[in-house]
Amino acid sequence: MKYSWVGPLLAAGVCATAPAVPAASQRPSPVDAAAIYKQRCAMCHGPEGDALVPAQNFTDGEWKRGSSVKQLVDIIRNGVPGTYMVAFKNILTDAELEALARYVRQFDPRLKARSKR
């Protein structure tokens, strides 16, 4: 028999003691913030965060409502009343919100330089 060693291993419990590996569908997948940005944000903020409208531009160093990850997550999650910035709380997961907040910060050369220190 080609696999004669399998029976004794199973009987000895060797295979049963191996750590369980979650199925691919159960493993958390990494968030592709660039893809989310391209799909949901680039049309208003520009493909490189360089929108022509100053309030929507991430590259000019002007962050009117804050530039920390926490502040940006709040803005993305809840939107900005009275503006075109809609709320994504029912669309994006917490992990996606945080990844997206970190991603948009990299468009600002000052914030990008600060994060490398």
C-alpha cells in the first residue's frame, strides 16, 4: 500500500494534535486600501489625493478637520454634514476605515515624512 504510514500516525494521534489551521474563508484578509480609495474616494479626492478643490486635496498640507488616523477614521465613518463627504459607516468595516485613513495620509508629504521618523 502506498500510504501505509498514515494509519499508524492517526492511531497514535499525531495528526490529531496538529494545530488547526482556519479555512481560507475564515482567515482575515489584508485590506487593500489602495483599491478602496480608487473605488470610493478618487473621484472626489483625485487619483493621487491631489483634488483641484482645496478642501478635498490631501497633498497640500491643509487638513481642516484633522489629520490623525483617529480623526480621519471618524470623518470617513460619519461623513461631513453639509459637504459632499458621505458616511461610510454602513459600507466599510472598522479595519477598512483604519486602513483607508492611513492610506490617505501618505498623500501629504509632511505626514509621510513624519511617519518615517
